[in-house]
Amino acid sequence: MTFVLTPEQEALRGRARELADTLFADRAARWDASEEYPWDNVKDLVGAGFMGMTIPAAHGGGERPVLDVVLVIEEIARACGITGRIVVEGNLGVVGALQAYGTEAQKRRWFPWVLQDGEKPAICISEPAAGSAATDLTTRAERVSGGFRLTGHKCWITGAGTSRLYLVFARFDDRPGDEGIGGLLVERDTPGFRIGRREPMMGLRGIPEGELHFEDCLVPADNLLVAPGDGFKKLMHAYNGQRLGAATVALGLAQGAYERALAYATRRRQFGRPIADFQGLRWKLADMAIKLDAARLLVHRAAARAGRGFPDALDAAKAKTFAAETAQEITSQALQIHGAAGYGRSLPLERMMRDARMFAIGGGTVEMMRNLIADRILPTRANWRA
């Protein structure tokens, strides 16, 4: 499948690259070192129209297809993985679920938070005993007068504390299995909702990963996004957008590391000639170029097929698995090509390598992605994953 970008898409990608190179690249080390949320970058993303690109024009958004979002994410992540991840969650994930399943009142209330304030809504699935086994979750939503009483504990939530809006996967009225799971939209200042401990992370340090506690948290009935029944399948279908976004951030990190390695190998001289003349390094760079193109084709195919909807689960799983593992390999090899300089903190390669490591874990491990792929290609297994 061949992808030829339109002149408008090329211009969009160019705008994203310029913003990343002129502003985000120089700030990236600051967010990593301070572990502060990059609010300055968020303001620039809002100003450029890169938050809410998928939101329909009727609600003030760009009404762009998923491929356009992917083009922007990759360019931003080349310079700053943290900011690339914010672009993902400002366009896909909860934003996509809200667009597909939300009421008009919900869209009017929360889309402006994304478009005007740069809100990055958070998806809340993982629990201490429910990671890859998402259907084992125990956070409970009990129907009460006027809404739901939410009780439970979430962990590893990206944006815990900085996000204002949370899509919480919960089990309704103790109904067993995946059919008992639905989704509630919970605002940060809701009584009974408490932000817990932040987990210090290896990479992507500017976005908090933390715990959430719901202690008899009363959520209005109007905040129900997806009811139980087929709700879990709907929610996971929307989550495919998040997975594709994660694949794209990994791709951007790999592209940025490759570009630095290529430039360094032609500039750095040893034994009287550029190190790019040595076959060992030439082959490393050739393999990087091959795998980058392969990853990009998988990402673009998944995005192009999605149109303005959700990516297919199989497409997203293939893209995420290959891009995540490619990013680990390329960032590591790029650091190796730079030698001691790459290992130092004055260059971004050690940060890129740390950032890339997350994408083989978060949003579905590569092992779980391979299980999903196998379920789709082997007719003997029941396909329960959306």
C-alpha cells in the first residue's frame, strides 16, 4: 500500500516539524530533568491547532482524518516524546471515544477543554490486580439516585493530577465479566475523587504516571459515556486510536535518533576518515532506514484505513508492536554510534532511549499485542478483543 501525501498534508507536516525544531527540541531536556508538565508546549500546540484536530468543525475542531494527526505526532515526537504523547491524547483515545459515543451535551461541555485549554483527557483502566487482564478490574460503579457511586483504585494512569477529565473503566453493579464494564467521565474536582501517589518513571518524565482513588465518588448520570453490555468492546475499540498514537510517538523518537546518528556518522572522523565509511556503521544505518520505513508504512496504513474513525485492532496492534520494538533498537544503536557522547546527558539520545522503552509496555504490552494478532490470524481462538 503506497501513501502519497497531499500538498495540504505536506504543509501540515512541515508546520509541525518547524514548531518542534524551533521550540520543543530545546525545551525537551528541561521537562525530562524537572519532571514538570510542559504547559508552555501545550499553549503552543493549542495556538498551532494541533489539539482537537479530529474534533468535528461543528464543535470548533479541525475535523481532520487520523492520518493527519499521525503526521503531526511523529514530527513533534522527533523533538520531544512527552509533547508527542500529549498530541496523541489531545486527538485520539478519550477524544475519539467522546466523539463516537458521547451525547451532544457531553461534547459541548468537554471538547472546548481540549480545543481552548489543551486538556489531555486521561484513560483509566489499570488497577493493582488488573493490568493486561483488563477485564479483571474491580473499580465499582453502583447506580444511585441521580447517577453512580464510584469506588475503587486505579494505577499507572498517564496524566494523573494534570488532566482535568478522566474516562474511568468500571464494573457496574457487580455484573461479572467484560459485559459488566462501562465507562464514566469524571472531572478532577468531583468530591470523593482523590489523586494518589505519583510513580517516578524511567522516561517520559514530564507526564505524571500515578494512582487515582475513588471513595464513594458521586458521578452524575449525565457523565455515563458507555453503558455496560457491549461497553467494554466499544471502549477497547476506541483504545485502538491510543495504541496507534503510541506507535507514532515511538516512530518519531526513532526518526529523531536516526537523523542524529546519520549526521554524526558523516561528521565524526576516526583513523583519518568519517566513521560512516566503516562497514559496521554503514550497515547499522542501513538497517535503521529499512526498519523506519517499515514502521512508518504500518503506522500510515493503520491511520489511512481508519479515516475519521477508529483504527482496526489488527492494524493498530501490528503498528504498535513493530514501531515500539524498532524504536528501542534504533535509539540504542544511535546512542552506540555516538559512543561516549551518546551516553552523556548533553545529547538527547539517552533520553530518547529511555522514552522509547515505555511503548513496548504501556497501552498494551508487545506480548499482549502478539496475542491479539494471533487471535485474528488463527481461526481456532475466540476473538474477544476489540
